[in-house]
Amino acid sequence: MNFVTRLQTYFRAIPMDQRDKHTPVITPLPDHPVNTPPVDQKMSTHRTILACTPTTCYFATPRPRLHFTVLSTQSSLEAIRENLDTNARGFDSTALPSTPTEAAAFRAELITSRAITAKLDDHPVAAGMFTSPIGGVAELAGITTLTDYRGRGIGMATTSELLRIAFTHGVNTAILYTDNPVAYRIYQRLGFQPVAMIILQREQ
């Protein structure tokens, strides 16, 4: 099974209610053109999928004073809420705190997936997660660092830790996609390589 086929299988297995109202279309990289379904550019977003495996990964050097809390179905609601709040504030500094109900719902999903909170001197500064593996493929998602702590290598360290945990939890291929050029360079330094294109078509 080639990589594009593996990714098609992975995304088809994700329930529609978890796709944020998008239907993903996976195609080879542009230098391997194939016939693809017609796409309405106004209703779609194109991204390059990056992939990393245990043999291509370059783990980041551990950073002093930075440690990680790994979250699963066994974690406390307090730890889950801390993770959700850190993640939300990494994308929007004005985000409201999570509720116990939201935390309980998120915790219930962490059966084969995992989330982590990065802490610098016991202060939460970054967060991220990987999704439940499907055929050995999992997506790294929601990786973010609080604004005041960016530019210190924390994002790279958090991504590296996610990879380390994922590769010990049934993942043999970690994928992600981003349109952030800074994040793109970080991921390449960790061993991520472009493998395919994803076209996210919004449901009408």
C-alpha cells in the first residue's frame, strides 16, 4: 500500500463529526500529477501533509526546566482542564476557561490517543496531542505555545515529546499539516517530510 493510499484510508476512517465539516481529499505531491476530483477553490483549503517515522525522526535535545504531563483517560479533570486551557490560550489569549463537562468529554476520548502539557518551572506553557492510530497512522494536532514563551524551542520540544510517546503507543507514521512557515521549518528539523497534499473541502 503506497503512502497516498494509506492516508486516504486513514482520513476515510475518521467520523464526519470529527472533521470540522470538511471532507479531505488526498492527492500525491504536485510533481506526481494525477487526476483528482474538481475542487471549488472558494470552498476548499490546500495543505501539504508532512510525515515522520521512527527512522526519519530527529528528537529534540531535552530542555532544562521543561517537563511534560501526559494525559489519558486516567488523568484528573484538573490536569485535563489545564491542558485544554493552555491549548486554547495558545491560539487565542482571550479564550475562556474550559468547563468540567468539556474536560470530561475530552478525557473520555483519550483511549488510544494522548495529549500532553509542557511545563516550564511547573508553569504550563505549551500543549498538543496525537489522535488515535488508524493502521499505524496518527495525526499530531493542536500543537501550540503560549505567546510569551515562543522562540525558546518549546514548540519543537513539545512536538518531539509527542512523537516519542506516539511511537511507543502503536504509531509508526505521524502526520500533520500546517500553513505556518515557522512551524513548517520546525517540523522539517524534526524529520517530517512532505508526502502528499490534502484538500479540505467544506461541506455545503
